[in-house]
Amino acid sequence: MNLFRDDIECPIGTIVLVTSDVALCGSYFADQPERTERVLRRQHGAAALQVRRERLGVRERFEAYFAGDLHALDDIPTQTKGSAFQNAVWTALRRIPVGTTTSYGALAKSLGMPSATRAVGLANGANPIGIVVPCHRVIGANGTLTGYGGGLGRKAWLLAHEGVKLGGAGDQAARDLQIPLL
């Protein structure tokens, strides 16, 4: 499979888009090269990335999302190589509406596996297509921000961008990253 890399500047940093000829295969933060490399190896083995502007319209959809069209990413075709369970979790993540959040427990329950909260969290953390597969919309059962591969400041910013009212620690996380809240 041919894989292509295209970097895009966004309000929360440079995002590395990885596409095949037919779908988005990954989106990563450029300032986390070790994590990006680890996930790419897990997903695609030793496949080499060719640098070129992606040709599926994903770049433009990201630009539209960051400009305020919060549904611009909704139907981007994706291509992942996870286990059946991971793919089920990633599919469920895409069903979380913009402007809302859910907990790991609620997500596990929606999959018919209420005792799989920890496994859902691990699958969430292994998500190779951040933002499009909106793992940032999963928060703690008590409403607090929990881990995010891109950092809590970015998670807070994305949620605020989508209209989620965070307050307190969430606003502070975005300020710590020095990203202006909308």
C-alpha cells in the first residue's frame, strides 16, 4: 500500500496526515515524533511514507473544521488495522456527536460490554486517527479531563472548539499550552 504524508498547520500545532490512495490512515501531532513513529509501525509495519500534498480532500476538511465547520470531518473515509475490538471502539467513537462527551464506562456499555471500561480506554488510546476518530470526546466518569495522546491542553481546546463547556481544569490545560480558547 502506498502511504503519503502531508503536514498541515492548525491552531493546536502541526498535524501529520497519513493517507493511502483511498482513505485517511492516520493523523498525528508533529511535535510527538516518537509516538507517531510507534503508531505508524504498529499500523503499517515498515511502510515508507512519501511526502506529498494529500489528494483526498482531507487537508481541506481539517482546515474547514478548524475554521468552524465542526462537521467537516464527519464522513472522511478511514483505514485502520486494529483488532476487531479496537475497530468496534473506533467506530463507536465516530458516533459521539460534536459538542458532547461520554465516559469510558458509557462507551463500554454502548458496545454491550459494560465491564470492558479499561479495554475501551486502551483502544481509545491506541486510536491512530485523532480528531477524525474523536477520542478527545471521552472524559472521566466524574466529568474531568483524562489522558489524551496529544496532551490535555489540546483535548481541552478541541472540546471548547466544539462547544463543550469545560471550566476549571480544562480551561487551565488549554491556557498552559498557550492556545487561546474560542
